[in-house]
Amino acid sequence: MLIHHLPDGDAIHHYKKSIVVIFSGERHVLSTGPNNGGYREDLQAVFNRDDNPGPGMACVMKDDTYEGHMNLVALEDLGLDPARCTGLCTAASMKNASIQTLTYRDLIVTAIVTAGIEHNGGRAGDPATFYEENGRFFMLPSEEGCGEQNPGTINTILHINADLDPGTLARTIMTATEAKTAVLQELMARSHNSGGLATGSGTDGIISICNPESSLKLTNAGKNSKLGELIGKTVMAATREALFRQSGLCPDRQRDVLRILGRFGIDEDILWINYRESAGYCGNVSKAEFIDRLDRWKGSSEAVVTAYLLAQLVDLKSWGHICQEEMDDGIGKLTGIQVPGQKAAERMARWIIREITG
């Protein structure tokens, strides 16, 4: 199905669980795709592929290598010449893709984004899951790596109707990546590999396209340029909408104490265990009632605001802005729990239990 017309005659199609951009002329492409990735001047199309077979089902590769799999997807499913295209892969549905376009004078920038961050959010510098050596992959043990990698990817296709030199085309990827990360910071999306905020997922990909046949030549894609502004705005809008369409992620959904503090290891089960093992537990509150009280409290204004402030204190300490004593003092003032030396997460858990059990 043809779903969108791009400048200069290029077209976006949706078929076979993929979004495919077909070029109508010469295009220069910079891609992180496994097949024909890097800088290319000879491609005819690019695509983004949903390889999720369904809940509880394992993905089936068409080839022993990722590159080979994508080449076969291009040939067998999409009818493309594997030597003349590049693609990205994701578990997000193409039905949840967002397409955003902005124009300034003759400049037109379009961002096409699919996004999932709920299970594979990560922060740059987090512990790795695997080590690669000469084409062989070794999973890292849990004490060295962060364990099994879960599905979740933010894939971006950026289409610019101007003629960019290779360096400027590379700069578009830098600006687009900053835009994606800005959205994740605004949403306070969590890293699942550390206690930090996510800067992306572990498998994000991007393809940037420009038109060497255009009479409009640009040499700067940084944030001070109009091109950079349009890239930032389109990628931010598309990423925000795609995250919402895929999983409902938005500021309102984040107004939940467990979502705010979950990156510090706090969840329903941990809270119940801590309550059951606490000195104040006398067996008069069942787990069902405990969770019911938690569900009714965790979205209240006072609880949400306090949780955000607690999370910010922990972040400020981890970033070096405040010292341990200052963080402990701030947590004590917010929660009313003064226990020198006790871990921040334990004090947060005690605060939550006190609030919902009286």
C-alpha cells in the first residue's frame, strides 16, 4: 500500500510487515543497516522491517547471518534487489510508525520512526550483553554484562530533499540521535540495564537520505542550522508519536510511582516482600489488598511529585552534582525516613509501604 509521497517523487509503501522507501532518482544514503550499510550512492530503496512473529514466538532467521537474513527479506518478501537496498529490523509494528514532515522555503525534511523502549531501554555506557570477536559472539555472564537482551528498538529513516556532502549527511545522524534522546529524557524512559535514564535502546538504527540531484545544496546539519532544527523537530515529533502508538508511552503514563522508581529495583513484589518482612507486619493486610492500596495511591499528585524528586536526587548523586550526605539528607526530608547508611532504594521502599499501609 502506498502510504505517503515524498519530495522529488520518492514514495513510502507499507507491505509485508515493512515500510519501504522507493527512490525515483539518484540518492545518497548513510545507513546503520547490516546489509549495504555505511555510505552508499547506488541504492534504489531502503526499508524498515517488523520481524516480530507474535507474542511468545521466537524470531526465525532466513539465514545464519543478520546480513544474509536482511538480503533474503529484501529479495523474497519485498521484491527488492539485495545489492541495491539497505534495511533496518525491529520488533515494533509498522502500523505504529509515525511520519512527520516540516518545510522551510525549499527545504523539506521527513522523519519516519518506529519505536519501542519498554523492554530494551539502555543508557550509553551501560553493561554490555555480549562481546564480538572476528565474527563470533559471546554472551557475557551476569556479573559482567546485563543479562539477556529483550526486544525493543527505535528505528529512524530521515529523508531530506537537499544535496548534502557526505560529512553533512553524517552530521544529520548526530542531530537526529540527539533529538531521539531528548524525547526519551523528557519521557524519563528507564534503562533496563542500569539505574539511569535511557538514551536509546540496545538495537537502534538509522538511515539518512539526501538528494544529490537537488538544486538546494546545504553544508550544515547542526542544531544552529535550519536543517538541524527541522531534523530535530521532525525526529522528536515522530519518536514521541511512535512510542505512544506502540506502547502508550507518554507523560501521563509515566505519572506512576512504580514507573518513576522502577529503575532502582522497586516493584510490587519487592514492596510486598519488604512489607511482609517488616517489624510492623501483623498479617492483617493480604497481598491482594496491599496491591489494591498501592494501585490507588501510586498515581496521586503528592506521591508522583515526591517520587520524581527522589529519583532526581539519586540521579544528581550519580552524576556528581551532590554528595552522598546531601542525597541522604534530601531523601530524609522528602520521606521522613532518616536512616544513615541505608540504601536509597530501601528508604524509598519503606516510604511507599508506610504511605499505603498507614
